[in-house]
Amino acid sequence: MMNEQAPVTAGEPLPVRVSWRLSRHGRRLITLALAGLLLAVVTRRPEFAGVAAPAVLLLAGWRRDRPQAIGLRVALSSASITEGEQASVIAEATGLAGHAGRLRLQPADFVTPAWPSVAGTVTADGTARYRLPFRAERWGRRPVGTAELILTDRLHLAEGRARAWIPQLACYPAPATLDRPVVLSALPSRLGEHPARAAGEGIEFAGVRAFVPGDRQRRVNWPATTRRGSLQLNTFSAERAQNVVLIVDASTDVGEPGASSLDLAVRAAAGIARCYLTARDRIGLVIYGGHPAWVSPATGRRQFHRMADLTLASPAAHGRAGALTRLPRAALPAGALVLVLSPLLQPALIEALRDLRERGCTMLIIDVLNTGPQRDAGGRRPLLLRGPGSRAAVVSPLAQRVWTMEQQAIRFSLRELGIPVVHWDGQQALDQPLAPYARRVMVVRR
Amino acid sequence: MTPGPAMTPGPQPRQRQARPAWLAARISPGLRLRAATSAAAGLLAAASVAWAAIPMHSAGAGSRPVLTIAIGCAALGAVRLAAGEGQAGDPAPFEPWIIRAGREVLALLRLVPWAEATVVAVLALEALHGARAWHTGLLGAALLAYLLAVHLAETGQRPASLRGQLPLAAAGLGLLVLAVGSAAIGAPAGPAAGWFRSLAAIAAVAAAALAVPV
């Protein structure tokens, strides 16, 4: 079975129909030939027929034995990449019958090919291979576009086109930079890398105390023993891991595509997850959207991919979302640090956060709202907030002021409840807004 | 001890000045080739229009509008080649009107076959002059070169890709020389002229048949 646009993937090349038509070069030669011959007849001047002669001879090389179908196999060099990284469309074509071909990518949104088209290399068995690099500019499970193989005959008179869909690409968000994590003062008794307040078997020096029978002799602090006249012992802090839960607000997405609030939220979530997993903490993810989805806290590299897959599988769902308090205990364990990534535009989420705080949850909100009522091109009229693809509307300056004050009031009320709110613009490292809380342990208040 | 002749530093070979890094990074070889072929196409179009126009005083009635059309088509064709084959993306919501208008103009520019219009206008301008066989012959060669240059500029291919067309183009140029020669000798009215006209008509029909896409 032959297809006009076949969803060709890996495996054996599939037959794809080639649609042939006159090339632009052929059309121009025909114009020259016709104009020359017409003028020769009308003006009775043979030199115009001579002008038409080269074009007529070139057109005489028109071939009729063109392949009506070719074998085409299209694949991606990598099924998953990170935002801003490069991958390649790899195509193999058979049955070209000596025709030269160029591979062109008709890109989908947020996909930028490195070159408009590439020529292929023909192997000894007549298979032509093409490799066209492209860059994915925005995270998401997205189509790459359509691969178009353009065939031309020896004289460039006819042009044949064969199209094939390219498999979807999983593009993970580019992680924001975070080197120093926020650590709680009270950590669950689980072995980790953060020094806790309790004494334990770690390597962080905590203090000196009197020797008690049964203590290890190698921990005797001899200078202190000499000073005090009795045996003194070094004590060390216990090293614990903490539970972290990220709540990504997918219920609202405002701002320019590529730098919208959801884009910033998932990039921040990726950066935070990477940082905590490097410190061997347990981290989980809750996507707050139309239907909350979650990954329970766990550790390890596989957890990062589990979280990234959940992010890609949960598209932005505008509207009222389910309550966070209905999440199972495994998704939101007690004593976990909850980091919320949200533009704080959804009243239901704000209510849910207040509710969680009142239940004793330790939270920190990273505000990713980077747009607001904007001015129009003339700088006079402010414009409403808009989501990707929506149209702008004009609001009055008074409405703009009311909106700004309302946003300030929301953040103030959250701070009053003991929920710190920091703002991240998506450009700087996450370390900068989180510095006040990462510099020392974050005190847990019940 | 004085150093021997082998130890004395000889004249240093002149160092070739390196291309600035920013320039090397921005101008890729493909872009350079495309720019060169586009410039060649523009120059050939300008030369063809000028060659067909001179001398203007000997041209017949209506030569000025035809010349204007030819100049306009050649200029817009050059602009279209310089603009390239950009993808028509969706306009951004807050795009200024000037960028929006530029996008529309560019789309219109890509829609019209400027090279074909230039060829027709230049040949019409030449026909408005009196018979001058050698002049028309050179114009025909220039127009063929112009079309090949436009093809190279559009596809971004190297001139070597036209190697397959070379024998046929050379044969065609030979026929052009023969036609110019026969015109220069002079063709009195008679059966030969009639035969020639018949042959030209048959060739025109054959060219039109080739134009129908299969």
C-alpha cells in the first residue's frame, strides 16, 4: 500500500508515492522557448528562434521513466532530548532510479532545522542516506514535522516530492541552575547527606561531651581531655535525607510561548529535582491541573525520568483542578518540604496551599509569573494577560492597578501564613531567589 | 661564534591574515554561494535589460512602458532571490504593523514569477527594435545564463550541478549562432522563409506540449 504522507518510522523502507511536477527551472525554460518562438513567428526574425533553441533543446531532455514510488524510512537520531539540544532526522531512500534528492524538513512549532535542506550520500547498493539536524526550542512531547524528499532529474526539469511523517519527539525541559538546596531543620530519620541537629554517625563535627562507658575510644578529644581533666569525646551530627515534593501548577499558563509561567515552572522543577537527587534526597512531583497527577517521592536517576515523563504526559489543563488535600499520603508525605511552582493566579490552588499550611506542611512558593497587563505598541493602553495563542484585550489603567494590588495582597497573605514566596524570572539561576533559604536550614513551624 | 647561514633566520613566509571569527561563524559556505549566484543573476538581469534597451531612440512605440516593466521585474526578481525561501510562520500577537506589512510584501514577492516576466519583457523590448541579429543572439545567450543563475541561486547548488545540461545548452547555443548567421545573411521572402516559419510553429507546439505536467 502506498501513502501520500506515510507515518514512516524505523524498520524496512516503506513505499511512498512520489508526486511529480514541472520544476520552476523547467517553467522558466518553457517561457523562454515560447516567447522566443512566438516572437520569431510574429516578427519574422529567425534570430528569436535561435534565442529559443537552447531552451527547447534542454526541454527535449525531459524523462518519462520517473519512479512513481520510492522506499523511504525516516527516524530520529534520538527519541528524547532536552530543550535547546540538537537531534537529527535520518532518512533512507531506495529506488530513486538515478534521481538526485534533497531532504527538507517542514518543521512543526518550536522546531528549527539547522539548514533548509540537505543532500544525501548514495551507497553502493543505491540507497541514499540523509541526515538533517534540527533543534527543539520548547519542552513537550511534540511532533517534529514532515520530512519531504525532493527528487530532481538530471536536467532539473521535473521535481518529485515524497512526504513522510516524522515520529514524535520527547523534549525534556532544560533544568534551571540550582547548586544549593533548601534543607529543613527537622529531617526524617532516613540516612542521607544533610547534617541534622541530632547527634549521629556522620562526619560533621557537632561538639564535645564527657566520656560515657561504651563510647568508642577513637573519638576521644585529647586536647579537651587535657584541658578539663576528664575524658572528653567528639560528637558528630547525624546525616539525614529529606523528602521534597514539587507542586507544578499546570492549571494556568500565561506569558509568551517558550517563556510562559508553565515553561518556567517545569524548568525550575527539573533543576530542583536534579539538585535534590544529586544530594540523594527523595523527591516527588505533583502536577496540579485538571486532574492532579503525581509521582511519589523516591531517589535515583530513574526517578528523574519518571518525573520528566509525568511532566510531558500532563499537558496544561486550564480551569478548576482537584483539591491537593485529596492526594494520598504517599504523594505528600508528612514532614516533606513542599516547593510550589506557580504564577499564583488560580484561587483554588491558593486556597489549597493555605489549607496545607494550616495542616503543618512546610512550604516555599516559587512565583513564576513574569507577565502582567502590558502596554500596547504605543505604550498607552494596558493589555490583558494572555495565554499562548490567545488574543489580547485592552484593560483600563485602573483595572491594571487593581490587578497588581490583588497580586501583592495574595503574596502578602501567604507570607503572613508562614509560606515564603520568592520570584524567579527564568533567566537567573534558581540559587539567587532561594539564597535566603538555602544559606541556613529552613526552620519547620508546625 | 657567529651563526652559520643555516642558523640565520631566513625571510619569514608572509602570514595569511585570518578571517575574523565572527565573520567566519556567520557566513557559511552555502550562504556565500547563494549570495554569489544571486548577485550574478541580478547582474545578468541588469545587463540583459540594458542590452535590449540600447539604443532607446531606435526602439518603436511602447518601448518605454516595456522598459519600465523589465526594470521592475528584474529588480523585484533580485529582491526575491535575496529574500530566499523563508518559512511563512504565524505572526506574533503583538507584532508591529511594519513587520506585519513586510511579511505580507515578502509573501507577495515570492508568489510572482519575476524571472519569467523579466525574460518576456526583455524579449519584447528587443523585438521593438529593428532587426539586429548579432545583438539578439548575444541577448539570447545572456538570458540563458540568467535563467541558469536564477536556478542555482534558488536551489543553492554549485555550478558543477549543471554539468548534465552542458551538452544540450552548448548545442542550443550552436543553433542560436546558426539562426543569427542566417538572419545576418538575410532571408528574402520565398519558400525557405515559409519553411522556416512552419518549423518554428512546430517547435512552439512541442514546447507547449512539454509544459503540460505529467
